[in-house]
Amino acid sequence: MSFPANPQITTRKQPQQARSNDLVNAILQAAIQVLQTEGAQRFTTTRVAERAGVSVGSLYQYFPNKAAILFRLQTDEWQQTSDMLSAILQNTQHQPMVRLRQMIVAFIQSECEEASMRQALDDAAPLYRDAPEVADARAQTKALYQQFMLELMPDVEAKQREIASELMMNTIKTVGKSFSDESHGAAKILAFSNAMADMLCAYVEKLNT
């Protein structure tokens, strides 16, 4: 698949009226359908416009190219995940270890629910992975996670905590992706995510002693 080295991925303009919002939502829903049925290799603005029942010109009012559509889908997914993790990790009504378990279980379940969409977006990642917006989104998530790790392991030496944090996040992301590559029932997903939580909580408890 060929694409520009630095495609424009920001939207041309933001919808201001309900009708415009409906149009953008129709385009995004059509984009999801095209991506899931055709894959990243055959994803085009023309196919998206046809599926949405709008003209290509109408689509270009808001999205300059296919990279902009794909990046919007990706950022929407990131935002949903970020909001979910923020709600869990910043809920100080629960002890940090409880929040760690909740985060792991919720993340694994989310990975399984969004597996098909995530796999399709991973195929399209070369279109925008070097964009500054991607780095900004990752930095925000990393900052949230690091703040929680400090709360989770306040007495652990900074360098050791950094290593532990990186190991835990890489484990959660890698194992979650691998597990969600296959379809599983709700009971197995819950059992698997709780088992992973048991393992990582035991690791944190050992570091905190």
C-alpha cells in the first residue's frame, strides 16, 4: 500500500450543526464497516462515501484523505480506552491494588471486544504512526499510568519502579493483544484477566515489601 510520508491527518473543519454532526457520524460508521469488510489495503474514501450514501465531495469537506478518517477512528478508540482507564485509576475511593486489578480486567475485556477493529486499524497504522498527534496521545496515557504507578509503589526506588511499570504495561498490552486475537466466551475472558491480575498484583506486593 503506497501513501504519502506525512499525510494530513487533521480534519478540514469541525461540524457545527446537528446535520453536519450526522454527516460526520455517518461517514465514520461507514468507514468502520469498510475497514472491517474490505481491510486496510482496500480502504478508500470512495468506498467510504458510497457506503455512507454521500458524495466524495461532502466527505472531503471534513476529511482530506483516507489517513484522516483512519486516524479519527483510531483517536476515538484511544479516547474511549483512556477515559475508561482514567475513571478506574483516578478513583481514589478504592485502594491502588484494587484499581490495578480493575484496570487489568477492564483492559483485557476491552481488547477482546474491540479485537476486529483494532486489528484493522493496526494494518492502517503506517498511514499515521509518525504523526505528532499519535505521540501526544501516547504521552497522555503514559503520564496517567506513571502517576498511578507512583501511587501504587510509593516506596519503591524510582529506577526500579520505572522498570516494573514498563514490564507490567508491556505484559498487559502484549498478552492482551495475543489473547484477543482469538474469540473467547465471557467466562474465559474474565477468568483469564483475573489470573493475569493475580500474577501482577503478586509482583507489586513483592516489590512493596
